[in-house]
Amino acid sequence: MRNWFLEPELQEWVWCDDKGEPSVPLERVIEKYGPRVKNPTDVFPYFILRDGEPIGFIQYYIQDETTIGLDMWIGVLRERNHGYGTEALKQMVQLIHNYVKEVFIDPEEANKRAVKCYQKAGFQYSGEIIEDGYKCLLLKIRFED
């Protein structure tokens, strides 16, 4: 996972702590993601696997009792643009849809690849937000009662 944070394109959109950080120490990755893996309480992480090998990461987090947020990326460069991210999102939404009324994801507006992936997975534009100083789109899937 640490190696994914070193890949320039991924650094542009995903970061461990500081966006654009040129070198993410392994200790920082362990510090941030270790507790989520060992004892998930409000953030629930998963690796996206292809042929048993991790190629990406997806996590959901509880926003409130009716809403769950998602984060997702394909970390292995050669595995991008094959639909794995879209499929992972669809599977995650299927897994959690009975427990909430809506799921959201909030990519930076300029991250066109991510926005396209999320829309292919069924997320629809719901507005814009400023997150950590960056303009992000709010994309949602709402479930009927």
C-alpha cells in the first residue's frame, strides 16, 4: 500500500496525510491504516483484489445513522481503466445498501477519471463541497425505503 502512495498520479488525488507529499514513510501508513484494519469501529477498510493480489483500496465510514461515505482508489497503475474500481464500488454499495438510506463519495472536481468511475457505478451529482481547501463534487446513491 505504501508503494501506491509513491506513484505520482495517485499522489495527485490520494494521500496518506499531506497531499503531494513526495515520500510517505511506511510508519505513517501503518499509523493511519493499521488501527482501521486491526479494530475497525467507524472506518471499515478493504483491499480490492484481482487474482488474489491487492490492486486497490476501498473503505466505508459511517457519517451518521442513515449515511455512509466511501473512499476508493486503484493503486496499481497497470490495473487502472479496466473497470475494477467501478465493480468494487458496485459490490460495496450492494454490501451496505440495506443498512443506510444513502451512500456518498466526494472526489475532487478535477479528478475526471474518478468522477467517471463513480458515475458508472451509479453515483449521481448532488452538489459541491470544499474539503481541505479543494473543490470536490458530492456524488450520491439514494435508496428507496
